[in-house]
Amino acid sequence: MLADYSILLIGAILVNNFVLVQFLGLCPFMGVSNKLETAMGMSMATTFVLTLASAASYLTYNFLLAPLGLEYLRTISFILVIAVVVQFTEMVVRKSSPLLHKVLGVYLPLITTNCAVLGVALLNINKEHNFLQSLFYGFGAALGFSLVLVLFAAMRERLAVADVPVPFRGAAIGMITAGLMSLAFMGFAGLV
Amino acid sequence: MSDFITQYPLLAALLALVSLGLGFGALLGFAAVRFRTEGNPIVEQINEILPQTQCGQCGYPGCRPYAEAIANTDEAINKCPPGGEAGIQALADLLDVEAIPLDEEHGEEKAKAVAYIREAECIGCTKCIQACPVDAILGAAKQMHTVITSECTGCDLCVEPCPVDCIDMISEQASLRSWQWTLPDPVSREVTIIATDATNPEERAA
């Protein structure tokens, strides 16, 4: 039981890393990785929302869509669910914890468009996960996203002041770095 | 229920989606009322960047009024000498405007310092206590005054009123608490260049 869940978690973090192996959520990966500080904020916000959204979309699917035989509506419903979860979380956090809102605030609305969130929700259905498994899968995906985002941001901070050949400056060297990181993460295949 | 779905699948789908949307809309509407908050968040963010010296060199009574002026009335962002170039850069990034050099009129950028009262010379006039915007000076009339170093923002405001000139501004030493790992300096980049097409030494250095 415990072993199953830890395998699920490690699988989502390293082996099937959402960014570097499944190539989901690339926009925030390239977009907010310029500074370590923003990357940390984005990671925390994404972890929060991904876990919550995978639970909410599981509930929507199994208690609303499946009983009515409307499985084909899952994509559009999940988009709706994710948008609402993000917006609702933002409101609650702003009211209840100004400190947390200061850390996560600007990143929360951005996550609505993070395709990793929708990807996790849909994969949970495809893999026929139960509620707890969906929760763990979402959390693992978020941890994996956070891990590579923070690692990548740390590298880009160094790259910004490194002596990069002119044609490779800026986004180009970022892409190459991301590609090399992806290669490294492919090495985890077969770990579990 | 299932009869209805098999008979009118399109209608059932529409109903399900509309009710889902209505439900979520009601939830968000409720949350918007229940968790309403006041305050302009951009003012908070600007205030966060300002150094909180409360020195008034910008022409406003403190950092927060200056932050409000920037947010609400398009005040220039280059009037804060304690924040320096780094502060202006951070404000420019936040507000998405061009970074402009520091306005000379409001003073020049100095290293962060704390006030130090030469206690043997202090006559206990309390003038510096009244001038201090953050209550960092301790003392009473005809008693010796002293500065609470951890509270002092280095704003210089106490130096001027002192009748016996016994206040010094001492620049802060790096301590275990304030020390930070320095990033490689982009200016000294040329040192790391191993191969280059340039033939003369000046070009090589550029």
C-alpha cells in the first residue's frame, strides 16, 4: 500500500516528469524561470493548485459526469473546474493569509493556463486512479514541476551573467539547457 | 433520469454544463462577497521595495505616502536615494516602465549606515529623539541618549538637529546575518574569455 503510493509519487516526480519527459507546462517553465525567487513562488502556487485541482476534477468526473454518462464532456468541465478552483483559492488566500498571498498572489491566476494541471486531471481519468491515487499523482506531478523549475531557474540566473556566445544569448541557451536537462531526466526511465 | 439522458443526450449535456457553470458561478460570487478585501495591492508592492528608512528625502512624509503617490499620481520613481539604483530598477521592473537615473535634487546614494551618538558629548536635549521617524533613539531630557542599532534605518534625520554635533553615521559592516553570496560580476567577464577573434588587447578586453 505504502510502497504503491511512493512508487506513484516517485514515478510522477522523476520518471514521468511532467515538464521534462511529458513536455507539459512548458510556458511557465520558460516564462518564470528567470529568477529563482519567482520560480519558488510559482512552484509553491502550482503545487497547491495542482493537488487541489486533481482532487476537484476527480470528484466532478466520478460524481457528476460518469453517472450521467457524459464522459465526453470531461475536457471542457475540467477546464471550468480548474479555473474555478484557482479563482476561489486566490480569493480565500487573499482574505485569510496576506503573507501567503504575497508569496503566491501573482502566480495563482497564471496557473489557470498551465496545461500540466489539465494534463494531470485527464491522465488521472485515463489511468483509472482512485481518489487518493489522483491526489498523490497530482502532488507528485507538482513536486516534479517545482523541482525542475527551481533547478532551471538557478541555472538561468548563472547563465544571465555567464559568457555565452552572442548567437546563443537569451532564450536560445535556455532552450538548449532545458533540452540537456530533459536528456538527464530521461535517464530515470526504468527506475520504477 | 436515465430515460431523459438517452432520449435527449444533447439537452442533458447542455443542462449538465450549464448547471455546472451556474453552480461554480454562484460559488465564486459568494466568495467574492464573503472574502472581500480592501486596499490597493500595487501600493503594498511598491512599499515593499522602498527601503523603509522613512527619511523623507523624496519630499513625502514617509515611504508609504511616496508609494501611494507612485501608484496613484504617476510620481517619478527616481526620488529615493536610500533605495539607490537597485531600488529604481526594482520599481521599474514592477511597474513596467523605463528605469531612470536617480534624481540629484533629492540626494545621492550612500552605503547603508546607522547613527551612533558619542555619549560623552550628548547634552540630553531630545532634539534627535523628536527627529527620528522610527523611534530608534532612546533617552529623556537632560539624560544621555543612545541609538537602538537594530531599529535605525540610517536616514540621517537626527544629524541635522543635534546642537553639539555628537551624532556620527557609521557604515554597516557585513555580519553573518547580512552577508550574501555574490553573483559573478558581469563587468569582469573578460577574464573568463579563453579564445577570441580580436587581435589587439583593447578589443580583447571588451
